[in-house]
Amino acid sequence: MTELKDTERELHRFRLRLSVAGVVVFVLFACLLTRFVWLQVFKHNDYVAQAEENRISVVPVVPNRGLIMDRNGVVLARNFSAYTLEITPTKLNGNLEDVIDELAKLVDIQPRDRKRFKKLQEESRNLGSSPIRVRLTDEEVARFSAQRYRFPGVEIQARLFRQYPLGEVASHVVGYIGRINQRDAKEIEESDDATNYRGTEHMGKEGLERSYEEQLHGRTGYEEVEVSAGGRPVRTLSRTPAIPGDNLILSIDIELQKVVEQAFGDRRGALIAIEPSTGDVLAYVSMPNFDPNLFVEGIDQQNWDALNNSPDHPLLNRPLSGAYPPGSTYKPFMALAALELGKRRPTDAISDPGYFIFGNHRFRDDKEGGHGMVDMYKSIVQSCDTYYYMLANDLGVDAIHDFMAPFGFGQKTGIDLKYERTGVLPSTTWKREAYRKPEQQKWYAGETISIGIGQGYNSFTPLQLAHATATLANNGIVMKPHLVKMVENGVTRERTLTVPKESYRIPLKQENIDVIKHAMIGVTKEGTSARVFANAGYESAGKTGTAQVIAIKKNEKYDASKLWDRHHDHALYTAFAPADKPRIAIALIVENGGFGAVAAAPIAKAAMDYYLLGKRPDVKPADKKAEEKPVPAEELVD
């Protein structure tokens, strides 16, 4: 049976479907047109800005860090360019350890490199790249470049590196730079100079690198770079050049520094040499020292443990942070106080039986039987303790404090290094503030006695002792000690003095200063350091000193052979020369060195011989057994 089609009905259905489809198409095109108008008309400005931002990348240009040079132009810190292999963990396709293992087949990656990389990642202030290897060879660069496509997230970067060409020499002066960690980043963000550190990965950590970070860093520049959709640079649109950091011209004479460090040998201690008329620090020695190059890209654990756990504490900046009793080097200042305060005349003499009795306590002199009749000159030349026990008792601790403070004892000198220690210049006020219990806050008269010979609560840094000695040599004119003599502009090369004038003057009578200087000259001619300075070729003034490390019982005598070497007395020496017109003033300490005349004075002479005579003395390094050698009796009294 043949089925008849309803042609009209099917045509109507077709037209209906076509109309619906047409409406749908119209609505879709209307939506598309509406969206197009919205984007192109109403949101035009916003998207143009975003497109420009995607097209143009602002790249910081890190400035060249300033150089550090000694007074004669010898470079102590410089920059050089090298390649690093850097990994950005967030861009890796595979496991980090697997990627490093594969990289190790192309580039020499040692276990210490892996440990350092891990440490840098933990300390990283962002999710950026960290170096797995630094200072690649040309061959390593070529091998990696050929396989670059296999390692997304791994790049070779050309970087400027900091280098300290003299290694350990003057390391506590120069300091070092290191990668910016989270704590550094927080400090930078909170500062007013945060934008200047965009792109910067290193900053000064210790020494002058830290203290002069602002000057050395320079000003960051910027480049506007057009980039492709894939993020690759196409061309540079504009450039604001970086301004290089300023150069530091130090007051240090690096050859003098080498002479002193060699003279110390393997002994622990410190020496500071200052030009009295300017405050220029000529030598700043802290022994033992360390190699600052180890810290630039992050020190490995093995070297860190060796430095940090060493009983010799090579990272301790002894001139700045070490505090020691000054021993007999304090006596010239005590004598000057006596003259200025009218408590003694140069000719006033005492009879020294070898001790001073105060209450029920006997304060012993180093020389058994005493020194006989002792005036001021002899008290310094022969270092008579009894004279200064009596003098301290007559002056009182507060008068001593008030006289010594202007010389810088127990005060920060203001030297251009951070973390300077204050030390202790005792007084009744100091003790009340230093202790909590009432019975501890009281000052007892017997405590004043040992103050007179530089013991007791006295605790000063070697820098303070050198500063005071330079002030005495300069007749009471105080010059601020400084390591940076001039700052040189990185662009114009214009130089600016850091300390252009004196700080202040201590009102001292010249005749009193002359008495003290005459006695200190006597120390080098007929006193405790006479043998060391015989036929020196110049006239110097000096004072030996010995500072106790542990207390000796009442009825016992000091015997170094029966003590652990770390309990031996410290050896000190202060000096300036030429005596009539001083060009150099020195203070030094040899820790556990024994007698100042034996362990310390020869180092001072080596420094003066080089600086004043221009010769490099044939000096054997200080010997740990120096105190065991036979020594004339007069040199055993400090």
C-alpha cells in the first residue's frame, strides 16, 4: 500500500526549524557583537594597558659593586664575571634530585654543591633560581648548552662575583658579602631603599662590606624590554643605566698588615696601629683570621663547622669585640690622672716592700721584695704594682672613671665597623646598674685597689686601648679611629675624607704629658722592653703589660708550666714612635702569651720597623713556647 506524504506539513516543519536556527544564530552573533563592543569600547583602555605590560618587561640592572683598596691602591675586594648553573625548582618537569643527577653527567657537581644548593633554597627569599654550580669552565658551558633543551627550569647565567684576592689577609677588616636570606630581605623591605635592591642577590654581611653596604652597592638601573608571547626578549626599548657603587680607599697599609700577621704566626690575639694625628688605622689584625671567599656563594658545611667550632674562634673580631683587662698598660694613664688631679708629683716616691696591705688583704707586687724607693718614672719603667695600688686607693674608683672616659676606655670609639663592644670602665654607678642584688651593687673600697694595675672589673677592647694610646701620643687631641680614609665616587672619582677634623681635646697640661712620655721612653731604653728595642734605629715610647686569665690563690705564685695553656696570662704592649713626633701608635695583645716583653713587644717592633724604616724585619712568628724560654728577670715584671 502506497503511503502518501503530507508535503505542506513537512514544508512547514522545515521552515519552523530554519527560523529557530536563524534566531539562535542571530542571538549568538548578537552576544558576540555585544562582547566585542564591550571589550573594544568599554574595556579598551584596561586591556591596552595589560597588553603593554605583557609586551614590555621591566628588568632591573644590578650595579657593579664598589672596590675596596688599601691606602696605596692595592685591591682588597674586586669583581669578576663568570657563569653559573642555576635551577628554578618551580619550572622543573621532573623531580629535583633526578634533574641534578642528570646535570651531574654534564657538569661537575660535588656533594658540597648539593648541600649548599639545599641550604640556599631553604634561605631563599623568593621562588627564584639558585646556583647549583658557580664559576663554570668554558667546556662545561659548552656541554650543557648542547643539552639545554632537556632541562627546562635550568639556565646558565653570567654573573658578577666578588673576590678577595689576598684571601685571609685583613679578612676581619674587609669582611665579606653573601646571598640575601629571608632576614636580610625583611630588613630591605622595611627600609627606604627597597627598590634599589630589585634583582640584587648579594649584600655585605661582615666588616666594611657590611658597614659601607649603601655606598658599595650603588644604584640599580632598569631596562624596558619588549618580549614575545613566549616571554623571550625581542628588543630593548629604553634603558636607565645603573650607577656603580663607590670605592673605598682604606687607611690600612696592607704590607704592614702582612708583616704583623706573619709575626703573630699561629698565636691568637689582636693588634691595632693608628696614626695619632689623623686617626687613620694603619693595621687592624685579628688572629687567627679566615678566608672570606668561602662565604660569597654560601659556605659549605665542612668549612663552616671548622670555623665555627674551632677553639681559636677565627670568626671573632678581637679588636672590636674582644674585651680584656689592660694590665700594666693602664699604668701610664693612672700616672697621668695622678698628675692632672694633683694626687702625685713626679718626684714623690714611696717605699715598696713588694706588697700593699688594705684591710686584711695583701696585694702582691710581681717583684718579690719590692722595688725599693719608687717615684713616678721608676713606677712606669719597672712597672711597680705597689705604687699603683696606693695610687688607686688615693684616687677612688669614680675619679679614675671620670678621668679615663674621655680617652675612650669603656666607650665605643665610633670606628666604621658594626657591632663594636663597649667594654667596662668600672664606677660605683656602673656596678649599681650592672647587678641586680643589693649586696652585689655596693662598691667596696678593696675593689678599687686592683683597678690601679689594670685588673679587677677593667675590661677594654684592644681598639679602645690603641685609641687611648694614640690620644696620649697626640697630646690629648682625640681623632676618631677609622678604617676608610676616603670614599671615591664610582662615576666622578671624586674623593671625600671620612674624618676631616678632630673630635675633641682633653684638657691636659703639656708638662704632665711630657712626664708620662719620658717614662714610657724609659721603658724601651732601660725598662721591661729595653732588650727588644735595643738599636732600633728610632726612639719609641712603650709599656708592657700582663693580664691574668685566672686568679692565683693567695699563697701561690704564677707558674705557667703548671697551667693549661689557655689559662696562661695574656701578653700586652702599647707603644708609639717616633717618641717626639709620633707617626704610629700601637696596642696589641697575645692571648695566653705570658709576659708582654717576651710575646707582645717583638710584634710591635716588627710593625714599627717596617712602617718607620721601610724594611721588612726578619721576624720569626710568635712561638707558643716563648714563655718557657729563659727570660731576664727585669722582663718578667709587667
